[in-house]
Amino acid sequence: METDGSESVICLLTDAEETPLGSAMYIPRNAGPLQLTNLVNTFLNNEEKLPYSFYVSDEELLVSVGTYMESNGVSVENVLKIVYRQQAVFRIRPVNRCSQTISGHVGEILCVSFSPDGKQLASGSGDTTVRLWDLNTETPMFTCRGHKDHVLAVAWSPDAKCLVSGDKDGKVCCWDPSKGELQGNPLSGHKKWINGIAWEPAHISYPSRRFVTCSKDGDARIWDFTLKKTLIVLSGHTQAVTCVKWGGDGTIYTGSQDSTIRMWEITQKGQGVLKHILTDHAGWVNSLGLSTEYVLRTGAFDHTRQQPSSDEEMKQIALERYIKAKGKVDSPERLVSGSDDFTIILWEPSISLQPKQKMVTTARLTGHQQLVNHVYFSPNGQWIASASFDKSVKLWDGVTGKFITAFRGHVNSVYQISWSADSRMLLSCSKDSTLKVWDIRTKSLKHDLPGHAAEVYAVDWSPDGEKVASGGADKVLKLWKG
Amino acid sequence: MDVALTTKSSIGIKGKMIAKKNYKEKALMKKTLKMHEESLSRRKADEDVQEGAVPAYLLDRENTSRAKVLSNTIKQKRKERVGKWEVPLPKVRPVAEDEMFRVIRSGKRKTKQWKRMVTKATFVGPGFTRKPPKYERFIRPSGLRFTKAHVTHPELRCTFCLEIIGIKKNPNGPMYTSLGVMTRGTIIEVNVSELGLVTPAGKVVWGKYAQVTNNPENDGCINAVLLV
């Protein structure tokens, strides 16, 4: 066949794990992503047309196959390997305007969190209150008083029925979000401020009861929401524990300022046992991320917004979503950690002869020029985004850890990031008082959201993709819409 | 017992004096007892919450003071409406022309005195080229030319070495402004992109005004305070 004027190209379609879809076939030169999507849908016998994105040698295929081959000088004689990946079925509208600026807090807003079903919004602030906001009218709903010091962390349970907040004094308060009332007394136990809170995943226990908090005093404590007391104390870290995550298989990961990450397990008898210590970092571990984190946070709620009737059903749906998010291969979730030594490490469980699965470094992601403050896996587990004090947000491949692109635009340290539920957009908030929405497909800035008068400390994209909430040092909460 | 008897039985001015003295002692005793009681009872710690709350990830890090780097648009709008800018040095000692310039004699017999040399610090700009020496009336010596200024931020209390973009106004007259002479009280424009400031509209601020606070010709450097 001549190179010019030839009509078709030999291609092999494979999925993310390299299993080929059929054999190598002739595809017309002018076939673009749309035609390839139809092809994949027919091959897989999908009932509805699902959207796919295609990658050739880790670069996304945006033009027709022929133009790609010409521009990259790929020979027609070789079989072109095209990897297809399913994109989210739903599409989130990018946020571009501030729909409401709500004042109410008297102190700086330190943490903001949407409930997993996207219906409620809670924010914790330096004026010691936790406020619940009504999303329909965009006005304050409840002011929850009970803390005596700055509220540093706020976390919803995966069934959206319980809200827990931690403050600078080490106290933990449990709230009833429907009435805005404190349930019981503030729980004491930690001796210094609370850095993070994580709930037990919905597919392990439904309705949610247990959550773990980590504190500057070096301990992580597991509490029971209904009993209102500490169940287990996980001590071992020699310095402050900066972040804690409860994995889908029951393992608790804690990252600390002593530059180690510890993996804990709760035995049948109800004891907290240390499984492994991961010591590859050289500086404080600032942030941890799990590949299934988004699914664990949202539990049984997803874009279909259905309301399952019974607890059993919710648990089942949560379990299905978790298995789907893990990936087709029967591998446990991956862990990523960002640190003060300017690097990020992607951990994968090692397949060794040892009975206990230890996490082994897959890749060390270097490139940042300042400390990494926040790392976050995309909801589909495909990408890792990292926010750093060097004013950039970097995007890495979620499986191999390869660097994809850096998003530059902020003029000061980037504090936190949040993904949209369909993994197509990334939101970052920074010390320069702006929020920026980045498009993953075009790898560029989508929208710039200025408006805050001072540093933005916390940002969250609601799981149903409708709204974004942000709060910072200027004491107002801003809601953004598409 | 004796004291009680004398107190009761004494009359007149003496009685009044004793009574007054006893009353004073009683009051003092009551006060000290109350004080001791207070320290015994458990007080509910109603400590004031600290100002300047920061999120958990910034707590262990030393940061520059949390004072707002940006002034609000409201403040700016109010200033603009008034028409006057508040500057740190509102009044400056006027500089006379013979202090500012030195007469340079030129010509074959050194009788021509129309040339002047500036004796104060100047700023000329990056694309500056001298006029042909024959026609140059004002000489700005390169030794007195400065490109950078040490600018202090009044709220953050820290000093940055920033590039000068231009001279906005010299209080001694428009001629000195156009020459680029920097004396005490001159308003200059500096490049603040290093500070990472953003306007509420989202635009990056890269130039801000600052006022010179020292006499650069005496010190050899320009110290200025940023006008926020």
C-alpha cells in the first residue's frame, strides 16, 4: 500500500490493562475519536453509548488517526496501539461565576465540605462555629456552637447523616446536620489540635459509625459516633500526624511530620495493630491520597441521584462502586503521598511472598520546586493532581506516576485542590485569593475565578457537580455555579 | 476582748477615730478573703479565641504576619473619591536649585556656564540614551543612577528589593519629575510582581507606588515605603 492516498491503517484497540479488543484491524484514515467510540461500543455490545477517550503512547488522540500518524511520523506498516478508557457518562458543567457571597462567619473560614449527596454544605471557621448552609436559597441555615477554639477540620459520614468536626484544642464535636444541634458533649482525648478526620467506608459498615481523627500529639484515635467515645488509640508516630485516610479494605493510613506513613489494621478483637511503616520520604508528609478516595467519600451516592430504600441496598451500591473504582484487576487501592521534601511518592502494594501486603514505592514523582501541600486522585483513579507552594499544580498519571503536565497561572502558593465528579476538571485555590478551573483534556486553564479579598483556604466541589464552595481569610463563603 | 471594750466605751472624737480605723481593717480583711476564695473556686476558663485563624496545614509553618496584603477596593475607592492620596511623608524640605545642580563650565576658555550636572540620585529607565554631549544641558552621572529600591511593606513589616519602573512625582517641581531625580518624598513606581498580589477582579498587580524615605545621595541606596 502506498503511504499517500491509502485508505486504512492497522490499529489494535486495547483497554487500560492491555487486554486487546478483538485483533488488529483496518481502520479508515479519517476515523476520529467519535468513530472509534462507536466502534468500541459495538465491540463491547454496550446497550447505551458510553463515552471513551483514546490514547496513543500516553498522549490523547484528539484528531483523526490519519492526521495523528502524519504529524507524528508513525509508519503505516506498524500496528498502531490505541488505548481506550471509559470517561464518565455524565458531564459536569464548568463553574464560571460567583452565584452568592454569603457572610456569616466572624472568623476566617478554615474548612469547607459538601455532604456526600451534595445536598448540604458545612464550613468550619476561626470563630469556633460550624455553620450549615442551605444550598437552595444560598443562605445560612444553622450555626453550630460547641467548640471553644478554631474549627480545623470538618467531615461528613458517607451516608450523609452525621457531621463531625475537630478543633484547635483537640476536641471533637458530633452534630446532627438536619437540626444543626450538638449531639452529646465535645469529645476530648487528643491533647493537641486535630489535623484530619476520616470516616469508615460505607461498604464496610452501614450506617456509618466509626471515624478516625489524627492530631498534632502524634496519635490517631478511632471513635464511635453513637457511643461518643474513643474505641482505639493508634499511637506510634513520634511527631504530629498530619493526615489520615481510611482505605476501602479497612486499612488506615496515617502520614506524619516524622516523614513516615503507617498502615494500621483493626483486628477482630477490636485492637489497632500496626501493619507497616513506609519510610521513603525525607520530609514531613503533608497529604495522602487514595485512588478510591472519591468513591469512599461519596459512599452510595452517585450521579444517578437515586434514593435506595434500605441500608442493605446502600451498602451494596457502595460496594459495587468501590470495586469498580479499584479497577478490573484484583489489586487493592494505590496510595499517593505528598511531602515537604518537594516529592510525591506513588505506592503500590507489593506482590511478594509475605503474607501481609506492604506498600512499595512504584514511582517517585519529582518536579515541584517547593513543598507539596495537597495530593488528590481523580475520581476515576486515572490521574493524580498535586498542589504545591511553588505556585503550580501538576498532573501525573495515576497508574504509572508519569508526569503529564503542569498548570501554571497562580501567582502565589496553591493551597488545596478539588476534582469535578466526572474527572474532566480540576479546581485549585491559592494564597493569591483566586480559584482556577483547569481542563484536563486541553491541559489548560478553563476559568479564572477571582473575587475573594484574601487568601482562599478551603475549596470543595459538590459531588453532584452543581456548585463549588470556597472560603478563606476574608470570612465570607462564596458559592460558584456554572 | 480588750480592743472590743475600748472601742465600745470610748466616746467623742477618739471613739470615731477608733471606729474608722477598725472599719478600714474590716474592709481590707473582707477583700483579702474574697480574693482567696476566688482562687480556690474553679473558674470556667473563658479564654479569648486567638485572632488570625489558619487552617491545619499552615499551623506548624512560620508565616509572615497574617495582616491583609491587599487593601480592600472600598478603601481604594474612598481614597480616589477624596482626590488626595495619603502619603507617609506629606511635607518635605524643599530642595533649592543650586543644591540640586552643579554648574559645569564648558567651552575653550571655560566661560560658558549653561550646563548643569545633577547632584542627586536619578532614575533614567532601561532604554536611555544620552543626547549628543554638545547639546546636553542636564548631565545625569551614571554613578548616581539607580534601578532598584529597597521597598518596605508597612503592614507586613518586611523589605523587598524591587525594580523601579518610573518616577511619578517629585514634590520639588515638574522639572525634576521629568529629569527623573529622586529625593526624599518622591513618589516612584516599583515592580511588585515578586509579592504575588492579585486585584479582586483577578488581575495580577505588577506595579505599585512607593515613597522615598531617605536621602539617596547621602546613603547610596534608595529606601522607600510602599503605598497601600
